[in-house]
Amino acid sequence: MDYVSALVPPVVMAVFFIGLVVTIIKSQGGPNKAKEDAAVDAAIARAESTRQAPRPDSV
């Protein structure tokens, strides 16, 4: 019975990991994909605009 107790934790972890991967894959896309893509694009645009903004001369 020692082999059963040795195999249970890896099997349980594998089942939970497979469930996590399946959940992540199923949650990709769908009706909210366009909204999520727009939010990411807006954040990238904001980051680029602040990085490329001209610095005022302090001379």
C-alpha cells in the first residue's frame, strides 16, 4: 500500500494541472476577446506615448 500513497499526490496534482490548462484554453477568445484586446492596445498606446513624449528643455 506504500506505492498507492506514493502515487496519489502526483496523480492529484496532474488532474488539477490538466483542469487548469483546460480552463485557461476555454477562457481564451469568446465574446470578451475584443474588449480585452482593446484594453491591451490602449495600455500599450499609453505607455508608448509617455515614452515618446518630448521632454521640455530646462535650459
